[in-house]
Amino acid sequence: MGLFSTINTARTGLTSAQVGVDTTSHNISNAENKDYTRQRVVQEAQSAKPIGNSVIGNGAKIASIQRVHNEFVYTRYQQSSERQSYINTLKDNLEEISNYFPDMDGVGIKNDLDHYLDSWNGLAQDPSSVAQKEVVASSAENLVTSIRTTYDNLDKLHKSLDEQVVSSVDEVNRIIKDIASINGEIEKLEADGSIANDLRDKRDALETTLSKLVGAEFVHDNMSETSDTPGSVESEGLYSVIVGGVALVSGSSYHELSLENENGFHTIRYDRGDGTYTDMTTIIEKGSLGAVLKLRGDKFDEDGNIVDGLVPEYKEKLNLFAKGVIEETNSIYAESASDSMVSKPLNLKDSDNLVEKLGVNEGSFNIVVYDKDGNEVSKRVVTIDSATTLNSGENSLLAQLNRIYDDNGDNSLQNDFGSQFETSIQNGQIVIKPKNPDLGYTFGVEDNGTNFAGSTGLNRFFEGDDATNISLNRELANKPYKIRANKTPAEGDNGVADAMNRLKTSSWKFKSKHFGTINDTVTGMYNNLSVDISSQTEAINMRKESIDVQFKAIETQLQNISKVDIDTEMTNLMKYQTAYSASGKVITTIDRMIDTLLGIKQ
């Protein structure tokens, strides 16, 4: 082995040091790149050459440039990122919903409901006051506005969540397409034994984004670790991305998700390619999309309507509350004596069952007849059971109302309800009017738990059915002086105004398709909804604190392993600079030795 061989040995030192400087420079340049993984140079000795009975070293070579990456820690980081994304999405939306129910701030539905009931109490104190009637109308309008505005806000959020489903699926499809493309590039680049470090960083960033979206699982078949850096992937075999148990990426091929529109809301599908598909809507439960689906709802009935989800639950309960306000107010207001009453449009057939079609309860209600002096002269008891129809059979509603019968047992039919009033169906509405208006008879409807007057809207104060269309009766809104505080026609009577307190004290049957029958007061129904939202928001905030602590700990651990540290890189730079200078010194020394040899020859 001669001097020229020694020069070659020194040259390998120069090359190794140069690669070290290049790698260090690459690290420093990407120090602020959050997706970058620190790289390091792995050197090993060149194969030695035997010289006589000795083995002489032949310099150094670059074995590889490795990412300082721990797959186990990174997987934990992705899982923690997914949990944080899920909880943040829930938190942000629940806090937004809480803003729609600002009851602690003296505004909102609770505040307007209290003012509405207080206005009736004020009218009960002075039942003939036109000014107080205007206060009742104004407070009713404010309550209506609060209910409808709150529902509109919930509905807009609900639709916005569905838009997020669409954009999230589009983002998932973009990411899996990019991952599959990168997999193809990695496969080509690493075919000759190279390691595509920067491409793997790019793929890891996409993996993390996908984890935050849907909580994907990333499978590396035949994954092995480097001996000196546990957790660093050396060979991964077939790479797959699994979401909800189905493979969206396999190597360099990918399979996109699709969307179907169900009555304005989207379901997520995985088409199997054989004419069948997997409904992913109920399967995706993680990441921000999982949280969006929990909020929006992920289950549909046969008609394509969403049947679960937090926002639909809040909307339905707000509708139930509004329905309670409408029907209980109307039920009480129907007690006020009037010479005629007309229901809201019912569109019932004569043979329709009232319990099934109207949702009224079995029981009875009284129709109380008053003379022109305000005296009660008779009372008609109407019974509703599971067989009661609108106008079919002797016990139908109309048959009971129109029957000529001595209601008060005075052996006279002249002052009884059936004698003085006629009930008919006109244009789908129940119409009750006097047979002889000049006699001055009036009547009111006292309910015994059937909610007949409230359900049908007889003599109604509020129009509408729920939070979407609740409104004050147009005539009363335009002419508040027509609001009646009285139950009987007697001057100074305040029976109806005083009875409005029942919205606070009387239990009401809130019938829901999805929650069954809820027995509560009208005010209690709203309070429970508001408390539910508040407590759920508080619970999510507590969970978020715990998840954030866990995420920060794992993030710190990952950064300690993989993040570029400038001080460390500057130390490495000086180390490689020294090695480069030393190798150069060897070459300079050999050059002088060669000059010496040439001088001896001369």
C-alpha cells in the first residue's frame, strides 16, 4: 500500500466530512419546518486491505443518512393529535351553541319567557288596561323573536356542519391521493437502497393531517428498525391507510370516498367496486370529522331524515319547548269566553282518530256556557278516548258537541251548549258559532288534560306549531287591545291572565318522536335544555384540558427526538469542519512526503 493509496484514504475522510456538513446545513435550513425530521449521517469504515501479514484500513464511507424518527412515539403523537382535533371541534361548536342560549347574561329566551309571564301577571292586576295589553303583546313578540332566532342559528349551524362533512371528505380524498403518489415516488427512489427521508417527512405530515380529520391507521407491513436508532423505519414493505376498517390506500393505489345527498344532508360511502358500498357515516367516529358527525348526526330514518346528533337533539327540544308555549298558552286562552271559535287548519278526515292524528291525550274537556251577564249557565263534558274520531260515529267529536242535551239538568234545552252553538268543519277547520247571536251566550273551553284546545288552536293567542313558525296571532299583534284577560264575561274578571302562571307550575306532556313523552313544565323544559347544553360544554372543556396535557407531553417527547436543535447542529458543524481540516492536513502531509521522495531521486 503506497502513498497514493493513503491520499485516497484521506479523500474518503474529506467526502464523509463534506456529507456531514451538507446534512447539517440541511438540518439548519429546516429548523423552523414543523414537519421536518432531523437527519444524521451514519459512517462506517471502508473494507480493509491485507498487506502482508497485516490489514490496513482503507478510509470511511457513508452508510446512510437517517431520519432521527421513532415510529412508536410518532404513532402516539398522531393518535393524540386526533383526540385533540376531535375535542377541539366539539368544544368550538358547543361554545357557539352556548352563545345562542345566553341566559346568564339577562338576555335570550329565558329572559324573554320570564318577561312574557310577568306581563300576564301585570295584566291580571289590571285586566282592562290597554297599556298592559300592549306590554303583553310586546313581550310575546320578543319571546317569539328569541325562539325563532335561536332556532335559525341552530339550523344554520346544522347546515354548516353538513358543509364541513363535504369539505372534510374532499380533503380526505386529496390527502390519500397525495399519499399514494408519494408512496410511488418512495418506491422508485428506494429501489436502489436509498432512503427517501424528505418524502417520508412529507408523507408523515399528510398522515398527521389525515389523523386529525378521521383518525386513520397507518400500517407498515414487514417494518423493521435500524439497530442504532430504535423506532426508525428501515424497510416497511406494503404500506396501507385504514379508515373505519377499510383500506383507502394500499401502496401507490388509493380508493376515494363518495358522498350521497339525503334530504339536504350527506352520507359518506365507500364503494366496493362490485355494486355494493359501505356506509362510512356511522363508522367514522374520530378526528374532526367524527366530531362533526356527532354534532350533525350520522343516522338516517327511512325517509332520509337525521335521527340523532347533538344539534338535531337541541333543535327538536327547542321545537318541543316552543310547541309547549304555543299549545299551553292557547289552551289557557281558550278558556276566555267568546261567542265563536275557529281552529287552525287541521285537514282531518271524518274518520280520523283524534289521539293518533292530533296527538291529543285521552280524557275530557269542558265547554262552559255563559249568559250575557257573565253567569255560568251550563257545561258540556266532551270525552276523548282511543276510538274518538272527528265526525264518524255517535261518540265522535262533532256528535258530542252538536248533541242536544240538558247539560245543567234544569229540564230546559234553551241554555245548553248544543242548543245555542253549532259545530262544523269548514275548509279543514273546526268552526263553533252561535245559532242565535242576539241572545248573547258565550263559551270557553276548560281542559282536563287532553290538550284539545291547544292542539287544535281554538281561540288561539299564538299561531304556528313549533320554533320554526311560532308567531303572535296577527289580529292581536295589530290590535293588542283585543287581548282578553278574562275567563268569564264578567267585568273585571282576570281568570285567563292569572292562569298563565300554569306555564311555570303545570306539568305538560311533550311528545317527541325520538325522546318519547317528556313530562315537565314549559319553563322546566327550556331550563333542562339550557342546562344540558351548559353541562355538556363544561364537560367537554374539562376533557379538553386533560387531552391538551397529554398531547403536550407527547409532542415534547417527539420534538426531543426529531426536532432540529440549532446548538447541536452548530456543534456538529464544527466537528465536521475539524474532520475536514484534518483530512486535508493528511493530504498536505502526503504531498510533502511525495516531494521528499522525488527530491531523493534527483
